[in-house]
Amino acid sequence: MADGWIDRRRLLIGGGAGLGLVVAWGLWPRDYAPSVTLNPGETGYGAWLKIGHDGHVTVAVPQTEHGQGIWTVLAQVVADELGADWRTVGVEPAPLSPLYANPLGLDDLFEGAFDRMPDGVRATHATRTATMLTAASSSVRMFEDGCRRAGAGARALLCKAAAARWAEEGRDVDWTACTVAAGFVVNGNRRIRFGEIADAAAGGTLPDPLPLGTQGAGALTGRPVPRLDAPSKVDGSANFTADIRLADMIHVAVRAGPIGDSRLVAVDRAAADRVAGMVSVVETDRWVAAAGVTSWAAQRGLDALAPRFATRGVVIDDASIARALDAALDAPGIRMAQAGDLATVFRQATIVTAEYTVGLGVHAAIETPAAVAQYREGRLELWLPTLAPVQARAAAARAAGIAEGQVVVHVMQAGGSFGAGLENDAAEQAAVLAVKLKRPVSVVWSRGEASLHDRFRPPARARMAARLAPGGGILGWSARIAAPATGHDLARRLMPGAYTDVALGGRTGDPYAVAGALPPYAMPTYAIDHHPADIGLTTGHLRGGMHALTAFFTECFLDELAHVAGVEPMSYRIGMLGGDPRLARCLSTAAALGGWDGGVAGGGQGIAAHRFRGSRVAVLAEAHIDESQSPRIDRLVAAVDCGRAINPDIVRQQIEGGLIFGMAQALGASTGITRGLADARGFDALALPRLADAPDITVELIQSGEAPGGVSEIGVPAVAPAIANALRAATGYRIRTLPLRTGGR
């Protein structure tokens, strides 16, 4: 290993710990002891940063890596302040601890719902401050400052230790005159490798204030350094949950009943017993599991069981969901945001109206829900691709009937997720089975099971209305949105007993359900109403959340208003963005890069914009209807202002991925429901874009000195409305349904 180079893949294995120094002053409340496991010869000072005697640097990252690159970005922040050589930097998943709580992610996921609660019904402080969560594009926004302080603290201690070493040699050196570079402390022509002074540095005293951004720090921020998770994913050595193998482990296939109040009523155990390799069958009220020596034996055993379920009450289907949305819109709504007196503005005026509908959205991640569990000597261990490990631990403990302190969760990399990792169904099933069968179990849902029992993004229907001034300006704006209270339901699942709805007049308004519905444009009078819809279906969070729906409503309706006013759509938007010059610049940049033609009839260009979690985006789309009467996307141009970019390559990857994800939501990635079962059982039925369908993509990152904003989701919301607006320009008719269907107008 020349020059301290190490095998980076070894540092990517969860649970490993190297020799050396641990520093985490920035995010280490003194109420908690250091939580990273230390081996003999290791010195612990916290929970974020370790330096090995060979000079390697390991960063403990509390956010789940599911393709968004957060392992690399947070490690890059620490290494940037530390002055480390990037070739020697690795990561490991952080253990479960309040040290790594993400209250910002929790608040942003639920769109500030906690702030709306009176003190008597607010989620407990302990719950919010102990919640580890990978969600809401919050990782950098939450942890950058703490990572920088951890790196700066370690750098100061190393510089002090180096100065002390040189003083012992008779050289008088002020530690503040020392700098760091590529894993060395440097002073003139003298330099010492970090690993040589790691132990000595651990006994030092931190300066106050910490020397942030000095002494050679800052060499890595803004650089497209290589991703830490990429090598093992490329060569296939990365371990995911389904790759875990334990001694005496059995494989389990699971099948649950239809959506709604369904109960297991019969299985054919005799047929399952004849399947070679079958080990056991476990029945519960809502699901049945077949355990086998291989996953193939388990699946064949499950098929042989031929489980039958009976559903009581209303059978959920597309028609019942549509009726629930219509009934909700016809009932009085709950005012979530307003300015001025809309009723007065609308009275005896000509009102422009439109109604939009969005169907269920599916996660369709590459990795299906999975969990490995082992119960031994009263202790339950779980290996999970979870985005909420503390909640997963609690859910598994409840399901298994054991104390939460007896459960250990090992957080694995996730193969996609897009929000599916917030749910704990597979973890609960694995916990129950491990305790009951007294053997380690690997539960991996089939693609069909994942499709049938996804926690779908909620459907929604919006009735939009606006009054225009003689010059085309918007005098009044109304958005009435019928949607399930998904935010409240998800919060109850994640935090049972700690979350209580805010009751308003006997009904509940959900900020999540209308998130993003307040336009960024200047208008003196507006009203945003939520019409809670009970669709009988449990829904969940999907990448982009409700912003992907409300941006479709808003940006399509803006285009319709521009046509009514006789104003070119891009200029129409910019004219109302005096209060948000960053978004205006995104619009003008996307228009310039895309050769905006003004949205003229037959041109096939559309534009849309959105702001989300501190970032701004504008998307220009070119589209047409092909010979099969299906929408085809020719080009997507995005201009993004996400503030200061730590790793521009990863930002660009996330935007490009978000554009394709938004395109998938525009054209498919949805399902109908028939007799309580999803119609789409696999990728083949989701109309997902393939490589041949991918348009030409241009992404422009606008230089900004603003603090980093959210990146993982910002690419999604503006895509569908930009495509819908482009199809309106290409064909002359407006599609108001999502996914876009050429028959809808």
C-alpha cells in the first residue's frame, strides 16, 4: 500500500472500525457517550471521524445510501475541513444514536405539520430529536455544519500534536502556523502524516472557536471527487440485504391479502409439504409465509400454499377511489393558506377554471422490500435497507413482542427506495418469523408482492380557479385539492403514540397533502384548500412527495392562464417573480439553453418551474405525439439553482436522475386498482422509460453563493407540467391527467 493507499471497499463494509482517532465535537452533545464501536488501540472522542495509524480516514455517515451519493458528499465535507487525501477516505454506516438525529428531515418531510400543533398535542421533543431519517433532501442541509466542525476540530488537534512533536525536536512551531494537505500536517519543509500523530492528537484541547475553513481546508469543496460507493457497485462486491448470509439461515417468501380489511382464510399445507426444500409455514391474520432452504424453494412452497383471503367491507378499486376524490371536492375544504378576501375578488367576475387528476404513483425501486433477522439469546438483530432505522427498530420490537432495547439494527445500502424505505412491513415480518422459527431468516419480497402492496403515492384531484386583470395579471387564485391525509398517516406509522392530528372544526387538514400548492408567483389574493379524501388505501411518500402533483396543477394552470391572457408563457411567469430572482434566472437560463420558441402552436415546447427545499428549477421540454398516439419526449433542459454545490458531479447526477424519474411519472409509473389488487404487477406494466426512450438532456447548474438546498428531489416536480405544456403546444389540446394520456383533455 504505497503512500497510505488502502482498499476503499474494505471501508464500505458496515460495522467495521479502523484504528485511530475519533472526533465529532461538532455534533456530540455531552449527554451521550461515544457510540461507534472501538477495537483495542482505538481512541474515541465522538461519533463521526476516525483516523487510522496507516493514515486512512473513516467517516461514520448516519444517512442511508440509496444511490443519492450522500456517503460521498458528507465524507467529502469532513475530508475538506480535515485536509485529508481523498484516496484514503472511506465511510461506514453510523450506529443508531440520538447523535445522528435529523429533526430537519422530519419537519420537512411532513411539511411543517409539527409547527401547526398546539403544545398539548405536539409530538414529543424526545421523539423528534431522536429520529434518524434519510428523507426530504435534508442530509447536507442538516449535517454539513456538524461535519465541518468535526473535520475542523480534528485538524486543529492534529496541528497541535504536530507542533508539540516538533517542539520536542527543538523546533518552535506555533500550531496556528501549521497547515494540512493530502493527509499531512505541514510547516515549511516539515510534514507529518495524520496517522503518526493520531493517538497524541486525541489528548489535545479543542480551540474555541474552531478554525473553520483555514490552515489548508477547502481543497475538496466544489470538486467532483469520485464516489465512494461506486467501485463496489461496479464490480458487484457491494452487499445489499438480500446478500446477507448467516449460519443456519432459511429463506422466506411472503404473501399478504388484498388492500382493505382482508383476512387469511385458507392455505393448502399438504401441497406445500410436498415441495422439496420446504422448512415451515407461518400464518397470521393478514399474511402467510413459506420458509425454505433456498429462496426458490420458499417461493414454490408459497405458490403451492395457494393462500386465499376474504375481504370485508368496501372493495377498493379505481371507481371507489374516484368517488372518494369527487365526494371530498364536493364537501367543504380546510383552508391551509390564504391572502386577502378571495370571495370578494371572485364575486361577479369572469373566472378561469380547470380540473386536474393525478393517479396512484408506484415506487418500483430496483430492490424490493427485504430484511434479514436473527433472534438469539433474547437479542434480535436486523439487517435492513431502511431510511428510518430508529422507527424500524421500534416497529420490529412491537411486532415481535420484545423490548426495543433487545433489538439491534444494521443499516444496509438500499437499491433505490425513493421513499419506500420509510416503511417497515418487511422488518416486522422478519422479526416475527425469526422469533417464531428460532432460526435466522431472510425475507425478500417478490416483485409481484412489492407491486401489489406498495405504499403508493396518493392520487389527487384539483379544481383550479383564477381571476385575471385586464393586462393578464392574476388578481385571485384558488386551488382546491382532494387527496388523502398521507402526511398524517405516515407520521402515525413512523411515530405511533407521539403524533396527533390538528383538529380543525372536527376535520383534519394535512400540510403534506397540499405541499407546494402555493405558487411562487406574486398574486394579491389566493386560497389553498385541502379536501381530505378517505380512499380506503394506505398511501406513502414517493420521491418529490406531493410537490410532484401540485407543480403539475400549478404550472399547467399557469400555462392555461397565459394562453387566456394572450401572453407568452415564460415571460408571463417571469413577470410575476420579482420576489424570487433565483427562480426567474432559472427560467431565463432554461429558455436560453433550450432555444425557447415561445410555446407557439405546433412547436412542441413547454416550460415549467418550481422551488423546493431551498432550491429552484426550471425545465424546458420538447415533446410530440408519435404514430401510436403516445407521448414522446425529445429533449429536456433544466436550469437549477441549488445553492453551493459540494460535489457538482453528484448534484448533476441527482438532477438528471430526477428528470428521468419525473418523466416516468409523467408517462407511467402508475397503476390502477381492481378488487383490492394493483393492476401493475411488474416493471413491464408500468410504462417506465427505457434507454431508447431517454431524451437528450441538458442540465445547467447556476453558480450560487446561497447555502446548499435540497438536490435529490428538485429535478422531479417540474418535468410533468413541462411535458404537458409541450404536448399542448404540439397538439393544440390540453391533457389534464397524470400519467399523461392522449385521450384526456
